[in-house]
Amino acid sequence: MKKLLLLFFIFSIGTASKAQTNPDERRLIVQFKADRVPQNAETAFQSSELATISQTIGLTRSKVIGNRQLNNTYLLKYDNTQLGRTQVMELLSDTDLFLFVEPDHKMSGTGVAATTPNDPLFYNRQWGLFNDGTFPLSPSTSDADIDMDEAWDLSTGDPDLIMAVMDSGLRYNHPELADRVWQNPNETSDGTDSDNNGYVDDLIGYDFAYEDNDPVDDHGHGTNVTSIMGMTGNNGLGYAGVNWNSQIMICKVLDEDNSGFYSWMIDGIFYVVDNGADVINMSIGGNSPSSALEQAIDYCYANNVPIAVSTGNQNSVIQYPARYANSIAVGSTDPDDGRTAPFFWDSNSGSNFGPQIDLVAPGNYIYGLSHTSNTNYNTYWGGTSQASPHVAGVISLMLSIRPELTVDQINLILQATSEDQVGDSGDTPGFDNFYGHGRLNARDALEMASTLGLEDNQQPTIRIGPNPMKIGDRLTINGLPHRDYGFRLFNTLGSEINLQIPAWSGQKAFVEMNGISTGFYLMQIIDQRSGSKLIRKLIIQ
């Protein structure tokens, strides 16, 4: 209360702190502590503990965001331009009501567009799916692609599977996409929230940027990203997406400037998960951490929904939410398989890198659909935004083959089947900060998903090493609670490799790896007492 009185006194004598002129900064995200969650969201900030603060900061709106089952997280908007954002955050934090108080940070799409004359042939343009080394816009290398033409022999997508794209919306009447747009089965167009999910008439998704039920693309980023992931193939039109058949759920969280707020992204994540998305692509990034955003990413993991996220284009550290452990962080490669640095649109740009990266995929000079025309196929984009939907699309095909796959298993398959050491000198053996586990290979990922037994009860105390190891090294499996374990080794095609009988010492098992060639392998460790199995990736150099 003394702090409030002091603030009122400061205002009265006209010596206020620096004015806050940007309304984008007058937005906060707060989360009530578990024992302080208001019973009534409408009056949450009119309580005796918060009414004075609400008046002081000029609170104009409080809105529940995120997990609607908990109703503990709110977006706050206020109009007091005399108080700095830090001061407002301190006022709220000092009440001891909140688990956290944080800014509603800005975010943006991570791709930029360009247009070229309509002269290259189909396969020349979609180099990321099939690269014969003749791509005309950039130096290219044959087979510097994700082997998509071979992967389609295994799956082109399950029509019942739902792919959510969180972006700037979609040109949803485009002939390449129109009959694939997800329809909300429980909503009717009657001006009410028929399915009681908190959104009125959300027949084909929702627009969180403008808070309406028309998630149309007014920028172009979302239509390009969605088309990479899901254009209908083999239909005689334009291009082919990674997945030809699955449903597309539209979630607009970016505005006409290709930017938005974390609160839009958070609400969007809960929306798509709660409405049945099987996989999510998020070609979006921001520079600031957020507890509320991390909780949303964790919600995907808890509900077994994989989420592919672009790492960003600043040739610097990885952005959020790609930095969070439960996202799949995707960087970008060029037509010659090198890490993209720079993208075609800025000499200072580049695919962001760091220890959080999982893998890379084609992301520069990526053709796709236009958000303003059904017949313009001349637009290409560049960014990690374009890399991420390649990965999300392949995940959707993996789930089309094996819908029971867990997020951990999907990650493991992507890591094991990514092609390593295909880029420049920064692409060192095994994991590295620039390429992650390697460049996406769709065929190998689908092959492994379809053939490998992946029952998995992860036990982090069990470790294998050295990893990477050299040909002929002895492999040590450490942390085993007893000796009733079996070991099986599989290559990236799912074929089993014969192993020698292990030797034991205490909690360690030793396996001689003589005669096994270089490459990526998965070791299955079977607890013969419980029947549980876990998987570890192994690299032999």
C-alpha cells in the first residue's frame, strides 16, 4: 500500500517515469498460484486485493488464455502510459498472488518471400523433395533433398489425421487445399459457441490475431508454409506437398504484418491440441522466454502431440519456442546441403543454431502457393519457416503409418534417420549445434517407423557409450539394475544387426562391436523381467 501511495504522489506532482508510448508494451501475461485462482474469471481483477492496482494501471481487459480447464492464466491490457512496464509488473508481483508475471512478447513468422519468372520445371523447383543438382536459383547438389519421392511409396497421408498449422492463416479456398481443410464436427454456424470450446462458429479453425472465426491469410506466410506441408499431390496442379491426404486445421496467430503476441500463440496451442490435432507446425519465433509459452509447449508433449518449430533466421541463437525441450527445433539447409547462411533475402541472415537444435531440412528458395491467387505458382520463400513444415509433414506421414508413436519415439526416429555430415565442415559426426542430428530423410524415417518395434519405457539412468564410437570399439551399457537384459541393434532400414553375447561387470554390460560398419543405429534394450523396452541412438564412425 505504501508503494501505491507513493506512486499516486509522484503522479500528482507531475514527475512520472518515462511515458510508455507503445501500446504493444502494455500487455502482460500473469498466472495465479494454485491456491489463489479466482472462482469467477469475469471479476478476477475486481477483488479487494487487485481492484486498486487495476485502477492504478488503467486495466482495460483481462482475458483467460491457455489451459481453459485450469483458468489460471490471464492476458492483461492496460492504458496507463505513465507507469513503465517494469513498475506494473512489480505492482502485480508484490501481491504474492501470481506464480509469474511476464510481458506478452512479440513474435513473428520466420520466412520471407520472393517471386521469379514461370520457367523452371516442376522437379527443378521443389528441390527440397527431389534434387537432381540442376536447381537454377542457387548452387545445388544432386540428392541434397529429403528423398520424398521414395517416401511416398510408403505413405501419402491418412485422411483421418489432423495437421495443425499455426501461422498467418490460409487461402483455404485454393484448389490444392480446399477439400482438405479441417471441419469442426461439433460446431454449427448459428452465432453461438455450439461446441462450448470457448470460440463462436469456429467451423474451420480460429483467428486469434483478430479474434474471429475467419482464419484467412492476409500476409502470405501461412499459405506458403501450409502448402509445403500439405498441398494435394498427384492432381495435375502446381506442386506436391509432403502430405497429400490428411486434414489441415487452420490456426491464425499472426496478423497482416506477419507478427503477433505470445498470448495468441499460447491460446492457439491449447486450441489445436484440445480440438484433436495430431501434429503441429509452428514456423514462428520470438526472442524472449516465457513461462506461459513453455507450459503450452509442455501441454503438447503431455498430450502426445509433436510440434515442429523453426529455429529463426538471425544467424544467431535459437529463438523461442524452439529452444524449449519439448519442441522439435528445425534449422534450414540450402540446395547444396549446406546450412543456410545467408538466406537469399539478407546477407546477414542465416539459420539459427545452438544446442537445442534437433535437425535441419530444406528451407531456402522453397516454392509454394500464393495467398492472393489460385493460379500463381511463381512465389518462393526462404527461412527456417520453410524448413519446419518439411519435418512436420514427415511426422504426419509417420503417424499415418504408426498412429501409436509417441513424441519420444518420433524424435528418436528423426534423429536416427537424419543424414549426417552432408553439409559443410560444421556438420561434424553425430550431433552438432549447426545441423543437429542431420538433414531430414523422409524415406528412412518412414521406413523405420513402419518396421521397427518401438515399445519404449524410457529409463534415463541407462546410458550407452562411447557414442559416437569407432569401428571395433567395445560398447558399454551402464546403469542396468540387474543382468536380465537383452540387446538388439537395428540399422536405419529397420534390419537387425547380429550382436555378440555381452560380458557383464556389476551394473555394466559390454558388447564387442567388431564387424559393424559406420552409420546410425538404434539399440533396443529389453528388460526381460518386466518386458519393457527402451531405445538408444548409436553412431559408429
